Amino acid sequence: MKRDNSALSTLNSELAKPQAKSLHSELAKRILCLDGAMGTMIPKGKGLGDLLCLTCPDLIRDIHEQYLEAGADLITTDTFNAQRISLADYNAQLLVREVNLAAVRLAREAADKYSTPEKPRFVLGSVGPTNKSCSISPDVNNPALRAITFDELMEAYTEQMTALIEGGVDALLMETIFDTLNAKAGIYAAEEAMRKVGKRVPLMLSMTISDKSGRILTGQTIEAFLISIAHAPILSIGFNCSFGARDMLPNLRALAQRAPYYISAYPNAGLPNGMGEYEQTPEMMAEEMKPFVEEGLVNIIGGCCGTTPEHIRELAKMLANSQCKVQSEKCKVQSEKFRVQSSKFKLRTQHSELRTGKACTQHSELRTGFAPSEVLALSTGKARTQHSELRTGFAPSEVLALSTGKARTALPKRFGAHGTDARGGIRECGRTMQRGWQ
Ligand SMILES: [Zn+2]
């Protein structure tokens, strides 16, 4: 077979760029600082922030520069809502490519301007969860209804991510993940987009926890989420938004113990007051985030809702003090440990799939919308043996909703086709499902 030298030379020239390798190498060296919120910085009444990349580029460039000046190593593009599903609300769904390319150009120029050999700056392509869920019905009277299918979402993400990668981001950051199936559509799309453009970039994930029991909105625990995405090549995983730093800490400990990836955390500036405003000062926030660093839990920290360049300046200051540097060494050791654990983790996942083979033939995936290993993860809590809600992490009505969806007929194909190839049991289950529905 003839070797495709063109692809190889593209890859080599990519790797020759100083930025390409150094996001990994910087993460191995020290804790990196991510920027803060974009929304806080945009004057009210300006409309959808993402479109400002086209209509007010100077404003967006200035926000990026303020965060870089404050000490951010990583800045995120102003593209949280820049896929056709969210843009359709503004009748701007045809502008996906333009918005994303413009957003990357603004962030790239700013990052390159502030980059030095000692402190390189990186651009992360922000990808939000969209305003629709693959797993939850938007209508309480029709639990089987879905506002969007996996394929529709995957195609929308592919379009956005293709533009982000072509524009020149250093990594993709899927943030504010509240629905695992949405995230899986994004992971699938990221692979598609990289294949299309012919360039690989690291993929970073950030969940948002929606209650104090440590679950995302669709009911999955941190462990279940980790198993759900174990098939994907991921650079980092973490939390954003959710609550303030103090309430994020226990979840962060749980994640750092289990996840074989670099860990990120960028909480809101405390909890919002009655008016929905965030009142935590930069000093208060940095104080609450100190344990993240001191316990060696994180590799990336930053801010979400309510944070400003002053908050980021305070965090960068905290990372610069010598005590933190020692912790960052500890973190490096941790991350080595994670890599070793990673292989064990994958082995465990396979074991659990083998163990639940029976459940699989009884359509457990069909019933809950989750792969057997995910159901197992949801079911292993000691306290959860009696009821279906406790077993699956879903209320009975939700299990019903997940199990009765006519709209889900498009899913089995996708479930079988991606991420689960190595898992014979699940593939078999997918076939059973397809037969069942034909
Ligand atoms: Zn937030």
C-alpha cells in the first residue's frame, strides 16, 4: 500500500509549531490559569455574545487581552453558543462558520501577542452544550419527546468544531456538560472534525454539577460519566459553573481520585444572590480555591459566571507563589499515577461489562439509554438497591421516558457504531435493539 506522505508532512509541520506540543508539556510542568467569564464583560443589551465576534470584534479582542494581561495562560473563544442549534434562536444559523473563524482569529491574535517562550498562551475553542438535550424531554406530558436527536446534534457540533480547528485553536473545550449523550455527540463530532480538517487537537471536557449529590442534570454521577467517556482520547476533565468553589471541592476530590486525565476547575464567583448577581470578590474566590491547589487536585484553574480579569489576576497570583509551585510538583506525580491507573481503570470497565452481560441481553441499554457499564456505575452505590430510581439514578418516570422513546430509533445504530466497537456485548445489544424495533 502506498504511504500517504502528504498527511505525514502536514502532521510533522503541525508538530514543528512551538504551540502544538507545548500545551501538553506546559501542563506537565505547572498549573495553568484559564480565563474568566465572557458574559460578565459584555455590556448588557448587546444581544448574543457570540455574534459580537462579527459585529464588535474590538470589544471581544479587548476582553481577551484583559484576561491575558491578568495572567491567563489559556483563553477560550467567544463561541459557547456558536453552533446552528443555538444560533437558530437568532436566525443566524447560516453564520456558524463565519462566527467561529472570526472568534478564533480574535483569540489567536491576542494569545500570540502575549505569548513569550517562558509563558506561552493557548487558545481553547469553546463548545457549549447547546440549549437542547438528547436525554431529557422538554414536555412533562410527553416524556418520550426529544427536542433533538444524537445525529442532528453531532452534525451541528461537527460544523462548529471543523471551523474552530481550521481557524487554529490549540484544543477543543466542551464546557458546561449537563447531558452525557450531548457530550458523546460532541466527542464523536470532534473526531469527525479532526478527520475532515486533517489535524488533531486535544479534547478537554468540563461538566457542570447540578445538585449537591454530585450529579449532572441527566442524573449521572461522576463515576458513571467517566465510564461513559472512557473510550475517548481526552486531555483533561473537570468542572465549571455549578456552584462556587467551596461546594465544588468535594466533587473535585472525587474526580481527581478517579479520573486518569489532567483535571480542570473553573467555578462561578460564589452562588448568585436573589437578583442573580455574583458577589464574591477576587480575594474571597482565590481563598476558596486554595485547597484545589494545596491538595494537588488540579492542573488548570480559572473562573466561570461572575468572574472578571481581577478574579483571574488573583488566581494567577496564587499560582505564582512558591508554595503552589511545590504543589504543582505533587500534581505532576499525581498525573503519572493517573496514567498508570488509567490502564487498570479500563480493565475494570471491561470486567464490569462482562459481568453485566445478562443485563445486556435483557435490554438494559434499551431500557435506560445507557450502556451496561454505565448502568452498573449508576447502580453500584451501596444505598441504591431497592428502587429503580435508586438503582439507575433516575426517577421511575424518567426511566419510562428513556425507555419508551420512539424518537430513539435512530440511536442504536450510533451506539453500536461509535466508541463501543471494542465492546462486543454492547454491539450485540445494539443489534438486539435494532431487531426489536424493525
Ligand atoms: Zn458559569
